[in-house]
Amino acid sequence: MSTNELASQRDEGNLWFGAVIAHGAVAMLFCAMAFTAGFYRLRGFWPPASARPGLLVPALAGGLLVIGAVSLHASLRHPRPGRLTLAGVLSAGAAFLATQAAWSHVLFWYRDLRIPDSGVFGASLYGLSAVQAAHLSVVMLGLLRAGLRVLHGQEARAPLRRALPGWWCSTVMYGVLFAVVYLP
């Protein structure tokens, strides 16, 4: 193995480790917000009876994240991840973000969850959703970069490997958001 190959492997390991640290930092911020929301929920302030959102749309959105995570994980088992898999993962992520934005809009306008009028519930709902959506958007940018590499015939396993922990982290964060915000 040449010196350049060893340096490339070391750099890839450092990039992967840095990505894991960054995802961990975002997850810690998200968990702090979720624990705060849980505290208010245990104190009986959560959610107001007039503002209970439905479960179907958020559950379907979570399903899109799980489908994307499983597809991304499966693509790494293939010797050369293909365009179709990456397009499917990016489509699942885009559909999730669109569903989450549309659902937040519905809640904002039709359930009177306006900030600051809705208090802790509205602030927690939108804060947790925004952090999770921003995190997934950054992961999707990394996947888009991997997709461009695939289109140009280059190896894309390294960027996909870096994106995988981020996608799973975002999926778990949404599971926490779903449990804290939507479940009765």
C-alpha cells in the first residue's frame, strides 16, 4: 500500500469521525430540547387539549425516514451504489421534509399553534422540528454530493458511509420528536 493510499484512508477516517462528532453534538442539542419538552409534559402543561395534532401524517413522515435509512444502509452493501438507490434515498428525504413543512403549516394555521400564543407546546413543536429538519438537510447535501460523484462515474462509498450515521441520527431524533410531541 502506497503512502498516498494510507494518507487517504487516514483522512477518510478523520472525516468519518468528525461527522460522528458533529451528529452527536446536534443530537445533544435535540435531546436537551426534548427533555425540556418532556419536563413540561410531565408537569401537566402539555399539550393543550385544543391543540392535539393527529398521528397519521407524522407517522407516515417517520416511515419515509425509515425507508430512506434502510435504503441507504442497503446501498452500502452493494459493490457500487447506484443512481436509483441514491435518488430513492434523496426522494424519501425530500418527501419527509415537505411533509413535515406542510404539517407544521397546517398546525400553525388551523390548530392555532402560533408562537408565542401557544406557549411551550408550540415552541417545542417547532423548535424540535426545525433542529431535526436542519440536520436532515445537511445530511441530504452530503448525499447529493455522493450522487454527483456517482453520476460522474466516481466511487461514492466514502460519502455514503459518512452520511449513514447522520441519516440514522435524524431518524432517531424524529422518533423522539414523535414520542414527545405527538403521542398522548
